[in-house]
Amino acid sequence: MAILTGIQARSYVVGRIRAGDKDEKGRPHRLDGFRFTSPSQMAAKDIAEFYQGDDVRRWGQEWEVYTRQREIAMALPPGSLVINQQMMRWTGGGPTMVCDGVTTTRPVRGPCQCPQPDDPGDPESVWQAINERRRLAAQKTPAGCYPYTWLNMSLPDISGGTGVWRLLSKSENAAAEIIAQAVLLERARAAGRFLPAHVALEYRESRVDGMLRQYNVPALRIDDSLRAIASMGGDFNGRPLSGAGDHHRRRGAPPAAVVGSRPASRGCDRPADRRCGDRRRMA
């Protein structure tokens, strides 16, 4: 019999999925594929075998595996914390400020301390506040918040039972794009369904002060169409979409085949060390 009060249920975290590591100077380093870390050696070995990754190695008190997989099949389990987002300011001792852009929850609950637009209805004023927050967050001792996005997912072919793998992104692009997909996930979760999907690393580049920046952005790709998701139960924006046309049309292979199949060869000769360049493990 489960405890009914006093304990908040949460999913067991099998491991973490990472889009980068750090070089010998401690600077963030972009990877060619996902990197997995877990306190479970068995789960790490499953990752290495299934995704044809490097040999499992120690990473502090955990185990890590580098892969060249830039897209992996996954399922989003029903629950209240499939996707979670917060604005956070970090120091060496942990988060010193946590907010949602309106209300601060740490260190004390109150109005958000991030720069606010003078006129919320004026796009220029809004962008000025955003750029000021970014400037403060980029200081050597951060004085502003960055968006943090957590995505919890299940990897059906990896040991760990109903536990989840957690991906953390500090990218503003990911924060803006992944949350849009969450609108669809909420509908499917209400029906108690596991949604087959993919999480991918998408290459992006931009110029900041004349310097070219190259980086990875995690992207969430749901296999089902809008119509298929709506047919699971409920309406989409108040308008039922099921009942007309082929509502199970999908892009590519059916989710059941995708989730249960071993990743196909990319047709490239992989070197023994699949990491890009001379990488060091994240501190």
C-alpha cells in the first residue's frame, strides 16, 4: 500500500544525457553526439552496446559513455515533471536565485529580480530587458538568470525499469522551442499515454560581436501527428481533430519500430575514440 500523504512521488533518475563536456581549461566543448552518464554501470554498458558508443569509463562516482548518436528514440512518460523550466542564477555553491520571470522562489518568495520591461506591451522595451538580463548573466560573477530546461525521458531498450533519463539544457533556443512541444505532450499525458518521440542535437551557429559561435541545441521531435495525438483523448485548443483522414500518418517509421530497433549504421567509419578532438571529461 502506498503512502498517501507526506511524501511527494517522483521518478527515479537512471542517468543524464549531455550535449557537451569541458576541455582541459574547463571551457564548454561541443560534442559530435550525445554523452551519457549514470551511477549504474549496467545502464552505461547497455548504452554503449545499444548506441555503439565508446567503452564505459569512470566519471567521478559515476560512469560515462560517449556516442556519435545525434538523434535517439525515446518515450515521454506520463507525469507532472516531463518538462520543467526555471530561470536560475548560479555560483560555485549552487543556485542563488530561482524564478519564472515573474515570481522569485529562491532565496525568498517575491517579485522577480530580473530586469523588467518599462512597457510590457512594447516589443523594443521587452528586448531591452532581455538583453540586459543576458548581459548580467554573462558576467564573470553572474548577476542575471539563465533559462534552464529539464527534459525527463524513458529509453525503452536500456535497463532501469520505469526510471527516467534527464537532459538539461541552458540554451535559450531550446527553452523557447521545447516548451512549444510541451503543449502537445500535456494533451497526451492527460490520456495516460507514452508518446514515442526523438530527442536530437541540432547544429546552430550565430555571430556575437563579430565572432562565430557554433553550438548544439537539443530538439524534441514527436513522432505522432497532431491528429494522432488529439485522437488519444480530449480536444486540441477546444476543437476535436480525430475522425477525418488518416490520423495515424507519421513521418518515417512507426514509433513501435523506431523505439524497439537498434540504430542503423550511418555509413561512416567510426574511429576508436568517437569524441571530437582532444576532449576531457566534465568536471
